[in-house]
Amino acid sequence: MKKNMPNSVSVLHISSEQMEKEFIRILRSRGFSNEKSETIARVFTENSLDGVYSHGVNRFSRFVKYVDEKCIDTDAEPEKKSCAGAIEQWDGNSGPGILNAIISTSRAMKIADEFGIGCVALANTNHWMRGGTYGWQAAKAGYAFIGWTNTTGNMPAWGAIDSRLGNNPLVIAVPYKKEAIVLDMAASQFSYGKMEAARNKNESLPLPGGYDKNGNLTTDPSAILETGRLLPMGYWKGSGMALLLDLLAAILAGGLSTHEITRYKYEHNLSQIFIAINILKLGKGSMISKTVNDIIDDFQNSLPASGSEKILYPGERVLRCREENSLNSIPVELNIWEEIISL
């Protein structure tokens, strides 16, 4: 079913079953095994179902391009290089970032079962797509999770004009009832995916997200994407956080840092960190659940500003979007779906 949205962007509504089936077809044609195809297709589809289109359906064609350009090895498997207690270093061997991240998260949880906390530091991997995927994976299994990745240089340091920092997404997740509280954020005020989506819909950003060619802060995503001058989240604070995330990722993983990754034509050979905490080892699960519930209840009793919606905890909007898209199917821009179909 096709319709025109208010912004005049032509949109299809694709069922999750149809989307996943199409992704599997394309992945198999690129040499992925049946099992790998199904896992990657499932994650891309779930990201789309949850409303994270920038790292779901909208990014699938780019993922396939990276496979075609040999940045992603379809047959690669991650392998452990070394360990020191609860910390392990792994090599992703240029395999698909989604698969490497799922395996790393699972391994971190396994280590946490032994030590209470487990850390997998992964080098030579590819884009993990939505980092929140692995927060949900761990938290729904009962673990707290902290993870991050470095990226190619795509954000200027505070006070600079050239991009030498990555916007290095960070994920923090905690179990909550039958779902999870999941913070998934870039170190820039807005992610590239958010700005690209706004540009495609001819929409402005709700707040200034970067600078135009005249050096002025702007809400125009096209102007920001043209200059590449993203605004660090919290100004100098986001800049400093991005730097430290890159430093720790490269040090712990023994992998590449942002300035080294930036030398490549395409973004790959990233360094990523996956930390799982077995919170049940700290005390009774009922007390932990009560603590989390009490904090969220108090948080959501915040007085909303005039005209504001209900105060949402991180990840709550995802649950709403998942429910809506499950009912109405996933909205996909016509040109993006046509590109996918042609692969």
C-alpha cells in the first residue's frame, strides 16, 4: 500500500515478514550462509520495526555495498586473541558487525556469569548498525549492559571545524519488567541517520544540530550534512566523551582508533566494547526490580512542560513504535525500497 505523507514523500508500508524475506534473498545472493542471512535480516527488520530506520531498512543497501566492496567478509568468524580475568580481546576478522556484536554480547554475558562482570573488547569489526540491539539482547536476558563503538572521523572537536572525532555511539541498558531501559545515543547532538531522515522529509531539526557554511548554528539538516560540522552533544562535554570513548575502545581492543579508521575509503575495521554485568550476583532480584521500578515511577512523575507529552524513559518510544509498526506494517520510502528490490 502506497500513500503520500504530509511532507510529500512517497511511502510504502511493508510487513516485517516481507521485509525480512527480501533481505534474506539478497544476503544469500551475496554469499552469506542461510543462518547468517537469517540473523542479519532479522536484526535489520527489527531495527526497522522499532522505528530505527536509519540503521534498519534505510541502511541495508549501504551494508550490501560494503559487502560488494569486500569491506565485509561474509565467511569471517570472530576469534579470541587474549584474556585477562574478566576482560577478553577478540578479533572480528572484518566480519559483519551485527553478527560480531551478537557473539560479543553473548560472550560478555557468559564471562559475567563467572566473574559478575564480563568485558569483550572487539577489534577489526564492522558497523554494528543499531547499538541498542545489543543492549536489548543483554537486558532482556537479565544483565545490565554498557557498550560503545568508535567510528570514522565524522564530527569536529569542540572549537574545531574539521572532523577528527567520531560520534562514537554509546549504549547503556538495564532490565525493566519484561522489556528494558535502553539508552542508545551518539556523541553528536543528532546522529547522521536522524539528520538524513529529516533532510529526506524536508523537515527541520527540533534544535540546532550543527553549523552551516557561514559558521552559524542551524536546524537545517541539509546545511549541516553539507559542511559535516556536527555539534557535539553538550558542546565540549560531548567532544571530550567522544575522545575518551575512542581512546578506551582502541586501547582495550588493541584495535584501530578513529584517526586510523578515517584513512580508509569506507568505514570499517572498527573497535567496540561490550560489557555485561550479572546484577543478580549483587543481591535478590526482587529488590533490584523494586529499585528500578521506583526510580522509573519517580522519573515519570516529572511535571511536563506546557504542551509536552508524557515523560518517556530511554527505550519507551521504541516500544510504542514497535507496536504501531507491527499493527500497520513498516513505513519505507519508495525510492529506498525500489533500490533494495533491485539488489
